[in-house]
Amino acid sequence: MRTVNTHEAKTHLSRLVERAARGEGFIIAKAGKPLVKVVPLSSRDEAAPRRLGFLAGEIAVPDDFDRMGQDAIERAFQGDK
């Protein structure tokens, strides 16, 4: 993917946007550090949205979940006293 600096992006924004709309995404960098990625809206580059609660009712979290293994952890950190 092509990287352009902020000055080039400002100077040639229309042309860069047209190319991105045709599928040629690009990265805008400042002082060599990538800042943003420009891709067409129809791009599948984006991660699929996560579905929250898709296992509701299929799993159960024990009431003592936040204390599970507590004894073993405490013994590991007690060391030789």
C-alpha cells in the first residue's frame, strides 16, 4: 500500500481520493510515522464487527470465577518466608 506524507496528501487530495475509490488505498504519514489509512468504503479490509452475547444461555460463569486459583497464586508469591 502506498504511503504519502501529509503535504503530498493535501496537495493531491482529489487525485488520491479518486484512486482510493477505485481500490488503491493509501496511508498518510507525518514525519515518516503512519497516521491513517484511506480505503474505499466498500473495502473488506475492516475487521468484522464482533457480536456480543452470542453465547448467552450456553455457558455459565461460576460465582467464584474471580477467586479461582487464588490459593495457588498466593503460595507462588509467598516464597521462602
